[in-house]
Amino acid sequence: MKETATHSLSTYLAEEGVHVEAALDRAVERIEGLVPESVAPAVAHGVLTGGKRLRPILFAAAYRAAGGQGRTAAVYDTGVGLELIHAYSLMHDDLPCMDDADLRRGRRTTHRLHGVDVTVRAGAALIPAAARQVLMGATGLGLAREASRGVAEALLDAAGASGMVGGQALDLLGEERLLSAEELDELHRHKTGALLAAACTMGALAAEAAAEVVEAFRRYGERVGLAFQVADDILDSTATAEQLGKEPSDVELGKSTYVALFGLEEARRRGRAL
């Protein structure tokens, strides 16, 4: 039974991923027509070099679960706005002034290939591009102007100082010191959890679900976000750089992790509980 469930999830993610990649190809083609020619290759590299694509998949799943009936292409066109923000965050996170990373998803990081200046500009260009992408997709789903704006605002709130960017600031401030459990949860509720929670929230908003349903999806997404980070910390402690596809690890960067704080088995228990 466990193997069947795992196979089913793997199949589901692969099938959803096909739709996400097609929507990302469409999005990048549009963005390449709007940014300077020198920046376009870095945009394509940062967005199209693979990944789990969980955020747009969660958006699509939440949209359908909340009763959304829109066209398939428009669903993924809306959801990939989340992936554009995620891509920008990874491009900037890998820069020499941040994690100074060489590998991301098993490939050389964007700034190693295209330079720091171009990568900074390419990442920054993805922020308004993501908002534009969501507004366009939501309109394609048949949402009215204000409803479309509400979906885009949920994305930008999660991406900004009250969400992911705020979490990144907490992450930098927490380097080389052991954070408490409360501080670590707060950091990752913003840095990792905000976009994952937004994916579920945006899906419910795009389906024009009732307020209490939207809130339930937000809470679910928040817990998924923390569980995702616990799992990431476990992998960080048990896998090689080649297996992870990224370098350096959080441990090498002197960051607090759930494994460092609680030990491997307790971290696994907390992940399962979430």
C-alpha cells in the first residue's frame, strides 16, 4: 500500500509538472521580450533549470479542491507566477553576498554563468513579471479585476518583507548562532513557508472560495511549508552535494537547522507531525 501511494504521488507530480513546464516556457518567452537582451539568458537559466515545481502544483491542486473550474492552461499560467518569485529568490540567495553557491539543482548557479550584475537584474525583473503573470492568468480564469488583484496581492505579500524577504533577513541574522525552536519556526514560516502557504491561499482565492475556506487553505499551506523545511534539513544532513544538487549546505554556512537543534530522529518526528 505504501509503495502504491508513493508511486501515485510520483506519477501525479510528474503529470502536473508537464503542465507547469509548458506554462513556464510561455512565461519566459514573454519575459524575454520585455527585458534587455543581455538579461534574457539569465532569466531563462534561473527559471528553466528544473526543480520540484511544488508551488504551482499546490496552487493548481488548491484551485481544483476549492471548486475552481477554469481552463487548464490558465490555471498553470496563474500558478507559475509563484515559481517566478521562487526562481528570483534562489538566484539572489546564491549570490556571493549571500550564500556564494556554486551549484543549484545539480547545475552551475546563474551568477557563475552570467555574472553577478546580470543575475541581480534578472532576478529583480522576475518580481514585476510574476505579478503580471498572475494578473494575466487570473483574468484567463475568468476572474473580475478586483478578484485578480487579490490573487496577485497574496503573492506579493508572501514575497515581500512580511514573508519571504523578511525570512531571508532573519536567516542572515541567525547565521553562526543556535536559534531556539520558536525562532527557527518563525524564520522558516516566512522564508520557506510564506510562498507555499500563498500557493494554497491563491488557489482558493482564484476559485472564489468563501473566506473561511481560504483561511483553511492558508493554514494547511503554512504547515506544509514547515514540513518541507524539516525534510530539507534532514536531507541536508544525510545526503551529499551531488545527491542534493546544491552546494554549500546550510550546515556549512553556519545556519541553524531542525536536525542541529533536535537531532535526526526528533526532526523526523516533527516533520511527520506537521
